[in-house]
Amino acid sequence: RNGAGHQVVDALSTRVEVTEALLRFLSFINQLAPVNMPDLQLWHELEAILENSLVDKATYRRIIGVLGYDADEATCNNCNSKKIAYFAPRDIMFLCDSCFEGFSFKTNEIFSI
């Protein structure tokens, strides 16, 4: 929600094509963003992402940062490697490529960053 009571779904109404990548990204936001807590910075980031139709690893990292988790300074929760490659929002867990292989996540539980 933004400060005026709008939700991401309101911004989607102006978007013509809803892709699988976009739905996956919105699932990520739903898992990570606090409920009923207006955040204008997050809202403006989401508007820009929807407007540009670009959802990639950098997009996920930027949103993680907006929400207060610094992916650039994070380390793997398992081995402390600085080469993080994945983020699990439910657990607020960063993982490197090597450690990711040792975990079993559902598709909507972990995101490549």
C-alpha cells in the first residue's frame, strides 16, 4: 500500500501484459513487505518496475534493499560466503550457489538475486 490506500493491484490495472515473471515477483513482494504499512519508497519502486516491465536479479536486490536488507553486504547464512545468489524471504535467508544446492525450496520460496 502507498500512503493513499492504493495497492500494487491498482498499478497492475494499467499494465497490459501480466507475465509469469511479474506474478513471481509480486509473490516475492507479498512475502516480504509488511501488511498495512504504507511505504512510499517501495510504492514508487514498484510503479517504476511495472512501468518498465523489467524484473531481473537487480530488481530483486533493489527491492530487498528498499525493505532494509542489504544484499550487497549480506553473507550466505550457511557458509558466510560473500557470493550470495539467492534470497528466501520467508526465512530472510541469503544463500550462495553452493549452499543453495543443499536446500530444497519450492519455486515460490526462493529467488535468484
